[in-house]
Amino acid sequence: ITDCRLFCMQMTVTLPQPSATTTHPAMCKVQEGLAKKPLVGKDRSLAGDAYCGGVLRSKEPSQSYSVGDFLVTWSLSEGLLSVVHVDRPKDVVWANFPHLSFLTAGHGQAVFSDKRGFFRVKENLQSLVREQVLESFQAEGESLTLTGSFIEEAGSLWEIKFSAIDDQQLSLTAHATLEGRPCNRLCLVAASRASEEFFGFGAQFTHLHMKGRRMPIICQEPGIGRGIQPLTGVMEKLFGAGGAWWQTYASVPTCMSTDLRGLCLENTEYSVFDLRPDSYLRVGVFAEQLRARIFCGACPLSMLEAYTSFCGRMRMMPDWVQNGAIIGAQGGTAKVKATLAKLEKQNVPISAVWLQDWVGKRKTAAGSQLWWSWELNREHYPEWETFVETLRSKGIRVLTYINPFLVDASSDRNLTRDLHAEANEKGYFVKRADGTPYPIGNTTFSASMIDLSNLDCRQWIKGVITENLIGVGCSGWMLDYAEALPFDAHLQGHPDAASYHNAYPIEWAKVSREAIEEAGLGDEILFFSRSAFHCSPRYSTAFWTGDHLTSWRKEDGIKSVVVGLLSSGFCGMSLNHADIGGYTSTHVLPVAVPGITFTRSQELLMRWTELSAFTALFRTHEGIVPERNHQVTDAPDTLEHFARFARIYGVLADYRKRLCRDATTRGLPLVRHPWLHYPNDLVARRLELQFLFGEDFMVAPILDPGLDEGSIYLPAGKWVHLWSGQEVVLEIGRWCRCSAPIGYPPVFYIASSAAGEDMREKLVASADLGRAWTRVACRIVEDEVGDKAGNRTPRTPGKIGARGSRFLCCLRRRYSQVHVQPKEEDACDRFGAAELV
């Protein structure tokens, strides 16, 4: 129940009300939108209604403590514990809901069930205490410890400790004891404003704005459909693989808000962020100690720098990556050569060819899948060394594929080294309670997962990577999976698989990084990861957003790529990209069925190509069923379009290298949410389907079929339309409608951008700028406003706006300017009428 005002009818005690003369400065924001104490609901899941704060009591007088660059203040009259930064004393970094407890604790036992990397949590909450007594403060150096008890249980204890980390971060640890034993259910309860927006939580695919949502933190398969019906229902019924909107490979317990504050859990245990209430938030964890960081900044970019100092910043990608497209090809030496010949004939710049089937393939219920044996199949790729060397002489590298599973492939092909048998003999697999290898299901077969907690196993798999991948001339690989560790597994080097589950993706990336560094090839090899947790950016060279459905849908398709790129950028995953055209096709029946059958069309592939030119990597994938999907070489116009955007990607190489340096030194993503650079623009902060590429380019990819126009929101400033060169000057942000036929997605750059001018000049010189613009390319749309999601919403057709008549401002040819200036009486109305000057 989020309408907390109902509580006033059930209160049995009268709480003191703060006066205007004694209100702590932090209350200025805390009180906005706050209501009375929330009701306890029936939701006993982690961080659910049962965990909402009870009454906070204390006899401690009001007092303040400096903890590094932060000020922790307790106000007895207001029942308020608040944390502010000394440079911004009016901005709350963390605070409790006035007069309500900030820590709830209890005991519980959860059952985790899994199937094919999908996990379900069933919680049995056995005890819970909520009424908190604050009894003492103890300052020591740059730390402050608060202790107390819970009213419901005699002899109970709790402790929260604040410690300075640096000038932007504060450590917060909490633990509690109940009934003589440590609590394994801990939940922080903090105040929030109704208008506060939250971003983050890893690679989220459906929603970018998390206020009003409950976010479980668990790395797992995201599902097929994820809400698209009836596909999701069919996949769930048949395979348990329909998925939900919040499921993701890269689930990260981190968020930052538009109030320029953030919170990150260091715990790897299962946790939940409940942001559904308007006036507060709850952060719970299945652990005996909650370990968190609260951080802040003067602007969004400085907050991101603070967070990435913890999670790690990504290293520079190898220089050769910037040269052109990474071509996903398969089918053996002859077929790959033929594919590359078609691309080279069309003048496609190619940096690498990615051969996921280097180990050979087999047929499964899902289509054609790889032999997970991690040894080169020389029958499939004869004359491998000559093939690799010939490509290297052309400046084309070879990439392959690996994941943390092994299958018994001895009966189906001749192996020179049976890694499955070898690992089984050495005891290197994750085990069940009876000591046998734990089988992990995948479509119609099962595989064994290597135990990365076993130090000997780590050395062994690093040797496999060094010998079987690097040793055969690979310049990198797709680093797949790592989110499927069962919670009830038995590990050799870790006591609890439940707390190791989310850490496994980090360790899987770390193994590759160590193998590369030990080979002395740290600046030469690229690998890209799908799964991730908080410290994964420290080790991965790049990420990709996973197995998207070949569709236009937001739940699972091209739109989910944009949301995933933006949300992961808030979590340190600075270098991210997607399979061009998507991966998962669902032509599972003899005939196409609407809502169930999804395959890649030519138009979808072309629009996905346009989007990918403005990301970290430009990489194709044939998909799980290549023959069902349109490929870049299937039609002359598709190939010509792909070649042009591969060259556009190459033109951006110098600018992209600069952005990569920002990622390495500051933790900034290449694909950025506009709020990072325009924090005061209320429309920009709500955008979900357009992005900044660096700080210079605003990109609004076309994400729906059959369109030859697109909308883009431009914040105040002077912008240049990339394709036509037309300029627009805006004193306040405005929506624009742009001509956007295939090959010309809405892209603008800041007029003062040297990178933008350089790009346009190079495109003109190479004739890749494309068509000659004989009509107006874009126009300001004055009868459109931003909806709650930041998307364009037209007013009723034909109606006159409340503050001015409906009209369109057409832009002139290059160097002509449209100067949009608000009328004097509309100076504060972002969507008021404008006049042409």
C-alpha cells in the first residue's frame, strides 16, 4: 500500500511535528512528498511491505558528526538521521523517513529453484523486527557507529557504521542479532521524493526509469518474449523460458537518482531494491551483513566517476577494433571466405571475422548449436593456420567463442584432447550434494559447469584459453553465459553457492583477463561478455546486450537494445553493443503465427545497422536460425546499406577512441543517457529511446517499421542535422520531426563540435553522406509534448494549443538558422508557443 496517509487513522501514539524554525536543512527535500507511516502489507518477500519501517525511538540528543567530507546529523525532535555532503548541505545523500526506523531485520529461509538458467525465489520469512531504538553514537577517526536494539525483542542488537571512503563516497555497513543469532534478512529503509527518478540496476531491457518498481538483483537468463503475448506464455509453458521484464544477464545492485545521489550494494548475495512507494525506498539482502556505499556528486558525470572508482573502469579496446565491422560468419572455411569476398567487393571495412562455430555445430531443438568442447574442429575449418594468416595480412583478425560449460563430445567427433573427461577426472565441475557433476540444462542437452572457486580449475581453464584460443591465432572471443550457477550447488573453494552465484560472472571475466595478461597480449585481444555483476567492468574488454528477439518490440527486440545500453551505462558498463539484427528467432511452427513467430526482416536488419554504427562495436550475428533471418549479404540494397554504415562507423574511429579514453579514466559510457549532460532538462531525463553518443551526437534511431520520419528531442543549444547540414538554435528544448528514410536516422551534433564537423566533412569526401537533400530535412513540432516516458506525444489533431496556434518551423538549407525563442509570457512554459526570429 503506497498511500501512506491511511496510517493516520491507525496511529496509537502522537509523534512530535517538526517546526519551521528547527527544521534541519536536509528536511527541505526529505519532506517533499512524504506521507505518514506506511501500513504493513501482506507482501513478505524481501524488501516487501512487511519490511517497511516501524517507529524509531531514541533519547539521544540532537548531534552532528563529520565523517570525512560528509556530515551525519541526528535530530531528536524530527526523528531524522540524515547524511549530507559538506559542500552541498541542502542536498540529502541519505536519510530515514522522519520518526520511522531505518533498519528492519529478521530470519528467513529461501528456496531457489532453477531451470535452464532461470531462477525463482520462494521466501519463508520466519521472524522480523521493525521498531527500532537508537541508543548510542560512537565516533572514531573517519567512522561513526550507531547502535541500538529492537523494541519487539529483548536482548536484540543492531549496528550501523558509516566510514569515509573518499570525498564522494561513504561506506555503510549494517548487521543485527535477534534471538541470540545473527539476522540473515536485513533491509535499509530510506526517504525518497515522489519526483525523484532512479536509473541503473545493470542492463535493464524494458524500463529505464525505476521509480515505482521492485527490482530483484539476480543474474539469470532474461527470457524469450518477456511480456510479448502469446509468445511469452508459450515459452513459459513449454520451456519455463518466457521471462519477465526485470530479468537480465547483467543484474547490478546499483542505482543513482536525479537528486544527485546513489546507492550501491557490495554484497553478492540475492538482494531487492523496492522503489514502489512514492516517499521511501527499501533495500534488502539475504545476508548477515549488509555492505553498501552511498555516493553523491555535483553533477551526474561526477557521480558516475565516483561509482566506477569502486566497480572498476574498462580498459581501452585494441586499436584494430576501430577499423571496421566485426563480421559474424560460420559454416566452415570455404563458406566464410565466400561471405568475406562479397563484403570486400562492396568495400566494407572489416576489422575481424567472428567464428562462433570454430568448434563445430550440431542440431538441437533450438536450431543449430555449438559443440562446447573448446577445441578447434579442423574438419570444419581445414587449413586453419593459412586461413588466419591470410586474413591477418589483410588487417582482419579472427575471433571465436567460449563459455564456462563443457559437454561430452567424444562420441560425436574425434578430439585430440577430451576436456570434459579431463575436468571430470580432476573434479573441476560444480557438484551436487552427492558429489556428482551438476547437470545444467540447455535446450535438448545438458552440460557441466566448471567450478571457478577451485584455484586449480582456474589455472586449468586459463591454460585451455591460452593453448586452444590464443595459441591458434585468435585475437579475441565472445565470453558467453556465466549466469546459471545453481544456488544449491557445492563448490570446492566457496562455502555458499548462493552468495557466489552473482559473483560468478565477475570471476569468469577475470579468468579471461588473467589469461590474456599472462600471455602478454593485454592491448591486443578483445573479449566481450554477456553476463555481469558490479565489478565486471574491471575485467571485461567490452559487453554485449545478449540474445534479443528479432523484433521491433520494447519488451524484447530492437527497442530493448537502446534501453539496455542506457541502463548499463549507469553501472560502469561503458563499452557495450548488441548483435546487429538480434539473435533469437521463434519460427517454431510450420506456419507463421502472429505474436509467436518472429524472424529478422530486411528493414529490421537495416535499422539495427544504423543504430549499431553509434555504439562501441559494430558486429553482426547470423542468428540462431540463419536461414530464417535476413542477412547483410542477402540483397544488394542491404549490402550497400551495411557497407555505408560500416564506413560511417570507421569515420567515427578517432572520436570513439577519445570516448574510450573517457571510459578508461572516468568511467563514462559511449552511449549516454541525455540526463548525464542535461540534468536540468525535465524532458531529457525522461527519454528512453534516444541517446547521446559521447557528448557531441544526439541519436534517435528509427525503432518501428514502415517509417520515413522520426522524432528527436533536442535540448537547448545550437544543433546541426548530420545528413543535411541544416542548423537549429533552441533556447529551450524542443521536439523535432526529421525526414528519416532508411539510411538516414535522426542524428544531430552540437554546432561547436569539432568531431561533428570532421565527420560530416569525411562523409562528404567519401560520398557516404548519401542523398542530396532537396527539401526540408527537419522541423520543430510545436503541437507535441513529452509524455511520462519522455516520448513524443501529439496533442489532439487540429486543436489549437493553449498558448499559441499550431505551426511548424521549417529549417532552411545549410547555415540558415531557426531561432526558437519563448514569448515573454511563456518564459517558464517548456511547451509553450514559439516564434520564428
